[in-house]
Amino acid sequence: MDIALEAPTGCPSGLAPAERNDNAADPAAFVRRDAHGDETLELMVSGAKCAGCISKIEGALRALPGVSEARLNLSTQRLRVVWRAKTIEASTIVGTLARIGYAARPFDPEAAQRETDETGRRLLRYLAVAGFAAMNIMMFSVPVWSGDGEMGAATRTLLHWISALVAVPAALYAAQPFFGSAYRALKARRANMDVPISLAVILALGMSIAETLQHGAHAYFDGVVMLLFFLLIGRYLDHKLRQRARTAARDLLALQAVTAVRIGADGKTTAISARDIAIGDRLLLSAGDRAPVDGVIEDGASDLDTSMLTGETRPVPAHAGDSVHAGAINLTQKLILRVTARAADSTIAELARLIEAGEQNRAGFVRLADRAAALYVPVVHTLAALTFLGWLLAPILLRGLGFDADDVGVRAALQNAVAVLIITCPCALGLAVPAVQVVATGRLFQSGVLVKSGDALERIAQADTIVFDKTGTLTLGKPRLITRADEQTLTSAASLARISRHPLARALVAVAGPGAPAVDAQEIAGDGVEALIDGKIARLGRRGFAAPDAQDADDGAMELWFSRQGDAPVRLAFEDTLRGDAANVVATLKQRGYQVELLSGDRRTAVEAAANAAGIECWRASVNPAEKVARLHELSAQGKKVLMIGDGLNDAAALAAAHASASPGTAIEATQAAADLVIEGPLLAPLIEAIDVAKSSRQRALQNIGFSALYNVIAAPAAMAGLLTPLIAALAMSGSSLVVTLNALRLRGKGPR
């Protein structure tokens, strides 16, 4: 199988660490060079949080001389940079990232996972501290709010000091994610959403301490902690949703055999690591072994299960001189394999790079919240600055008009500017989308659909084309006997089938039930099984072996032939049946205006039969993984947004390349890792509900963002006019967060359908 790669050949950094220099201090040690003269470096970037970060990083790197590609995967923190050899050094790339405020080091998937897990634990700790502090401060703030007329100044000041003892350390601790991000941004001479948040926290704390020192009536410790609490809720929810979007390449390479048995020049066998396999080595592949690398059969004959690679349900006979691809399973007899490619250049490694390319391309998707947040920073900074300057210059204007301006000055200007920063803080915006996504994913989980990333719902809602795989997706992926054979024939054939690992033999045994295997039965690789039954030679296998004189049925069905000396041969036909609701699901999608296609690696007759049964007019058969990806790119070039559904390893690259993707719960782990949705159960109906919920969640998210914008349009002028204190601003901000959360909860509906 020839696979057209979009990425340079060679082992991806982080996927086979033992094959590269582990000198982490020197990024040049991790650079790969391909045959075309391109160099590739893969880095793990810290500090990237949104689409703005992606744009800034990719733009800065593409501006470097010789750089042809720079792609950042936000979920995995993986940055891939490709440039012409000798145009720049790897250190220049790392230095450029540092200059714009992002730390980078050679990519290590295990380190990335550890860092992601630790980030989640830290956010949870910050959230817990902010929540605990908010609850305790309320005990001291409520008496101040309600007892202003009767409470003495000394008592009020004491309560403020107690609140300060709780709020100041809690706020400084809980605000670390925002402080750190703001510091890195300012150091790189840019601004992000965390800059105004950090300013609001610091100024509100400073003002509150100053008010308390002067025995003032107003302190805003409660508002600061509540602000952080709601911001951290949104930040944590967003982190958990991103964490589900794992890279599939690591799981894919886990399917590659890690050890092999090498035959030495003296004929002795030695167990070695797959990384140590060299081109030209001779390997022993026993029955049941998975090929660790690509090679050519030097000696032996067997049947190979290549379904993981091609989607073809029928085992493939293999003889001397035939090619074997990494990932294929040897079913029957031992083989001697001559290696033609190292593990780093095997079919599975190439598939992993196809998946990586798809994930990197998908990483450019800009989420609703990111697009809305892009307008937040400049608008809020401008409003706060205008408020401060306006109230600072107000005394001059008022005195010039003959009004008393003693109560107007720096203090009022600062208080109103802080109120603007607080009331426009993106709590509602930060919760608008994550809250909807969490509720939507919870509802779908009840219906048997696991949503792995929050932005998947946005992409599914945009899809207008549905592409299905056949085997294991539209169909159940399990051969089923459809021939009505008499009991004696079935029993005799099953006695032969019990010694074979062939999928059709296993399906036959499943129908026949328990029984004893034929005595002295012998399996002949690529042909079938032979034994003596009641003194007569009996055979079970392909037509040319068991019934060479029988006429070919030519109906495309999978088949085994059973013959016994002196009796007419019997054809045992099998089919891979459609899922029970496949035709209804396809009909529903077409009624809703979706374009539906079928892409399969299976043979033409099987694909045509499945397409006709499901009601799909547009289909393609014998399609390899690269051709599936090419078809998706073709649809994308036509402006289509494709939702791909597949289950096999041959679908993993297409799942990663599609605009959105789904896989059944029976799919292998690497395929599930590449998909956005995992659908449990034997039916496809949950796919329809997933699409419905995705569209509803998009509507709710747009409503929440619209409400957040309307809230700021009303609240910001009031704060600028001095009508709101920072405390009232914090309460209003909390109320807006509650509104968007309640709107998100409307998605819960009535539970699973």
C-alpha cells in the first residue's frame, strides 16, 4: 500500500525517542531531515491558550526565512515547523518563540501528558481556594452590607481586616494562572485577556486595603475573590474539555509490535526490540504475531489479517514474494520475513504522520469563544483608560463650570476604572461556551455518545457532508453465515473449522456451537483445513482447494467451501450485515440535506451491496488510507465540511483530517483517539442525536455570547459614569455568569432518547 505523505519521512520526534538524541538542551539534536532537503522540528509549547496564540506563534515562525510550514496543535501543545535545510538554525525557532512570550522544548508525549495533568490539578486547587475564600468572606461581608446604618466604624473596619486576611493570600494564590499569563504577555510586549483581569484583581485589592487603612466604608475583598472563582470555573471546564482531545498517533504506534524474532546468519533466533530492526534482517513471524515492520515473505505461506490497515474483512493469502505491511496479523502458519523498511518508516509510522498532519490542520479551527475574546482586550483597556482619564480630568471641567468638585479626583477615577475592569471581566464570556459544552457532553454521554473535545460540537454543527466507512461502521464488522446447511454438513464443517483462526471459520463455529475438532486435522496455509471424517477426506476452505470443479458464484459474498469424498461440495456463504438502523439513519441525514458518501477499503462487490442496502448513491471501494484523506481534502476544497465516521486503523488518518469525526465503540483505541465522538452500542441513531445536540449547543453558545455582549453594553457605561462600585460590579458580573450557566442547563432536555 503506497501512502502519499504530507509530512517528511522519518520518525516523528517524541514517537520513537530511543532512535534520536535525547540531549534536550540542544533543539538541533531533534531536527529531522528528509530526502527533499527539508528539516522538521517538533516542539512542546507552553503558554498557548487560544486561537490568538496560534495565530501569533504560526505567524512569527512563518516570517522566518526558509520556513514553509508552522502548525500548532493547541490540545497537545505540539508545534511542528518545517524549513529548507541550512536556512535557519533550530535555536532560532526556539529563540523566536521566547521573544514572543512562549517557552518551548523538544516534544515528548509523556511529558506533555504529565504537564497537562499537572495543569488540571493546579487549576482545581486554585478553584478550591477561591471558592473556600469566597464562602468565608461572605460571612463578614453580609453584616457590612446589611448593617451600614447601625454598625460602627470600628466594627466595620475589623470585619474588613478579617476579610483582608482571608482574601489577600487567597486571591494572590488563585490568580496565579492569570498573573503568569499576563506577565508573559507583557514581557513579550503584547496583551491578552489575562492582562485586564490581573489589573482588576491587583487594583481592587490595593483599593480595598487603602480603604481599610483609612477606615473607609467600602472594601471589595468579596468581589475580587468571587471574580476569580467564576473565572477559574470557566478556565477549568475549558481545560477538561481540551484534555479529552488526545493525540491518536501515540495510540496508533502502540499497535506496532515492540519486539521481533530475528534469525541470525547461523540460523539461531534472537528476540530484539523493533527499534533495532534493520533493513535486510530476516524475521520469524509465528501464527498470531503482528508484523513489526514492512517486509517481503522469503519463505512460508499463510493467511494475513489486514483489516486493521485496509478495512478488508476477508483474510488475504500470502506466499513467498508477497509484501507484508506493519500491523498485519499472521493467522495460520509461520513466515520468514525479509525486512524492507525500519520501524520508523513502516506503514504504521506513515499512518501516524498522516494522523498528525490531520490533527495539526484541524488545530487551526477558531472557536466561538476565541473569536469573541479577540475583541475583548482592546475594548476593555480602552474603556478603562477613558474612564480613568475622564474622572481624573472631571474636577478641572467641573470647577471651570462653577461646580463643587471636591469629591472627584484620583480616588474616584481609580474606583470607577476598576469597576469597569471588573464588570467587563469575561466571566460570562469565559463560561458561555464551556458551560454549554459540559452540559451537552453530559447529555450525550447519557445517550451513549462520548464527546472527547468541546470544540468538536461546534465543528459537528457546521458539517454538511457525512462520509461513512463500511466495515464495522455501517456494518457490524462480523461475518455471519447466510447459507442454510443441513445439520450433518454443518457439524462436519465446524469440526474442521475449530482448528483454524480464520475469521470465517470462527463465524462457522459460532453458528455450529460447542463440539470437538476433527482428529488429525491439518491446516494448509492459504487454502484451508483437511482431515479424515468417517474414513473419507474432508476439506474446508477456498473453492480452488475444497471444490476446484465447482462453479464460481460470483455474487461477491465471502465464502468457504466444504467437501467430503464422494459427496457434492457445499458452499457456505457469509455476509457482513448492516447495523439495524443504518438505512434509517442515512435516510434521515439525506432528508436533512446532508450529502452522504461511503468510502471503504473493502472489495467492490461488498461495498456496492452495502451502499445499496443503506441507500447511499455515492460510494468508492478499495480505497487506501491516503486516498481517503485525499477525498476529504477534495471535499474540503469544494467548501464542504465533512463529518467522517469510521472504525478501522485505515480510517484513523481520515478521521483526523476531517472537519469533525466519530467512531463506534467497537473501534480500536487508536481510531477512537483520532475521533471527536465515540458512539457506544450496536446502533447509529446516537449519531443523529449528537448532531441535534451539537446544533442546539451552538445556538445556546451564541445566545450566551450575545447576552455577554449585551450585558457589557449596558453595564460598562454605568460603571464609566460612576454609578457602580467595584462591589456592585462584582455582583453584576456573578449574576451574568449565573444567567449563562442556567441557559446552558436548558440543554439537558429529558435525558436519553
